[in-house]
Amino acid sequence: MENNGYLDMELLRFSTAGSVDDGKSTLIGRLLYDSKSIFEDQLQAVESVSRRAGNEEVNLALLTDGLRAEREQGITIDVAYRYFATPKRKFIIADTPGHIQYTRNMVTGASTADLAVILLDARNGVLEQTIRHSYIASLLNIPYIAVCINKMDLVDYSSDVFEKIKADYLVFAQKLGIKNAYFIPVSAKLGDNIVNKSENMPWYDGKTLMQLLETVPVSHKINAEELRFPVQYVIRPISDKFHDFRGYAGRLAGGRIAVGEDVVVLPSGLKSTVTEILQAEKKLDSAFAPQSVVIQLKDDIDISRGDIIVSASGLQPKISQDFTVMVCWFNFEPLQLRKRYVVRQATFETQGMVKQIDYRVNINTLEHEQNVGQLNANDIAQITVKTSNPLVFDSYNHNRATGSIIFIDPDTNETVGAGMIVD
């Protein structure tokens, strides 16, 4: 598949989630197949594996279930990422697991998504996993949800079944604050309403899944208002050609930056003015999130990796050693109160500890469980964190990049949890 013509097109990242056997991998396989986004040799390989497994039809789920254990068990274990493009837009898919024990994998896969595709089996309707996945999508501030009611062919393409499931979903979606939910009746196996309109459901006059993916807005995902520039690297070549050069490299996490703009470096509070913006060797008058650039400032001030440059006149982020986080615990070793972890946020790292577990979320009932002493793998909870050094942050709802943190075990160097800053 050629994609040279797609380089300047906008990118939509979306995740899929659903209960086991709801057909997530089949849906993505059908999406790739019907949009002609797979290579011929890939299709031949899937056909060969399908025949060896004794399948009567080509098992399109094999296009995403890449691990041997996944293929043998017919389930998704790890997050499978796939890239494809149409003439209208580029896409990155995160196919996430449906099993409860792989909740942490779903959080990882959905953390950068602009839209979440949540599958339901038309025969089963709304299940506990449906609530779980929808809660995580709302927690991650994914503003668009495509609720695909799958296997409509097994309920005789009934509009009554579709409307009943839609009504049931809306009951708890309102409690979660989900505002932009789109409901699509589909058959992933047969291709109904995936890419092409279904002739079997003339009563449905909405968009196909592909039409929704190609048209849903994606401009929301980065805060375009407040300048946030986490410094990743200080560039000082110390050469004859660049004798006095001092530049600050990083990726804009929000807003825009322009030559002549007055800025503040946090957490120090030192002020300066932007004198030059570089992208490779090209000079820019301004840059916008999420561009990666090098900036130079008028004053020779102390700036290092982890500092954040913001506008002197805009809304300022918070600076504190104490903050509240909604965390998903990844590790099979329980979260320990008062244990020191490495806390990483944007380009900044410091040590920190969990002072208390405010509550754990019962993901099936959405109730808050009090008096919790520890968190186990896949638990989601609100915790209070204290760090050794001040953190410069926004709430996650305000800015994903500066409102996200991860916890690393200093003994194993493994990521053990990830969270969204509440305040």
C-alpha cells in the first residue's frame, strides 16, 4: 500500500474495546480488508492460517491477533497497533484486550486515542465489560465513542434489538458524562455498516463506521490555547560555527509559541523573550502543538530538561509537590503506601510516594470503595501523591500531556502504573 500521498493528511488514533468474543479483531480485519488497506501477501497468509485451523471462512481477526497465544486461544492479549490510510485520513488503531485481567493493556492502548470503538454483541446487550470500557474511555477523556452493536446478523437485523441496547447504554453513559456517543448496527463478519452501507438494515440511516472515522473532528486532542513547552534537551554545540548557541529542544504540548513572545520558565519563574524558533535548520516565525522545535531565548538563564516554558500572559499551570491522581495500577506487585517510586511527567522525573488511597473504583458498579489498603494489578483508584520536587502540571482534562504521569519501580525500572492528574 502506497502512502506517499497521505503525508500531509490529519491523523485519527482510535482504540477498540469489548467483551471477549464480541468481534473486535474481526471488525478491524474487516475494516482493513474492505478499505483495501492490507497487502496481498498479508491476506494470503491469513487465508493459509485459516485453512490450517479448519475455518470455513477467512478469519479476518488474524490480521490483528499477532501473538501465537492469541491465535491459539482466539483472544486478544496484548495491544495490537495497526496503521492504514484512506484518501481522506490516516489512522492508527489500537486493538485492546477484552479480558478483565488485561485492563491495564486497554488503558495503555486507549491513552492516546481520539475516539473509542466499543463493541457489544447484539445477542447479549450491555455487559459489565461494556460499563468497564466506557468508564475507562470517559476517564481518559476520549470525547467520541462509537458504540458498534455487532453480530446483527444473528438477531435477524432487528431494529428493536438495536434500539433496546442503545437505550440501555445511554442510561449509564449519562452518568459517566459521555456526550458524543454514536450507535452503529454492524456485522463485522459479513461487513454490514463497516465500510459499506448494509442492505440488510434499511431502517438505519446513520453513518457506517468508516464514514464516522473519516469525519469525526480530531482538533480537540491538543490544548490549542495555553502554551506548554516541556524542555527535552538543552543544545549547546560549543563549536566554531555555533559558538554561542544555546537552544532548548522539545515538543509543544499545547498552544503556540512565536518569536518575540514573552515567556516564563517553570518552576523557577525566570522570564525571557523568544528570539528564534528552529525546526531542523529552518527558521520559523511561530510553532504550534504538537510540533517539535528548538527555541532560543534572549536571556542566558538556567534551564534544564524537565522545565516547562509557558506564556507570560496566559493561564499558568499549577506547581506543587502534592496532587491527586486517578491511577490504573499495572503491576502484579501491589501498590505500597509510602514506598518511593519514580514519578515521570512529560520530560520531568522525580521521586514520589503515595500518601493515601482515597478510594478504589468498583469498575462494574462505578461505586467508590473506601478504606482500601493497597491496589492490585488492573485496579483503578484515586490516590494522593507527594513528590520530592515540585511538579509543574495541568489537570488531565485540561492538557493530556502535562496532566499525565507514570510510576516506575526504581528497583526494577518497570512501569508499574499510569495516572491522570485530577488537580
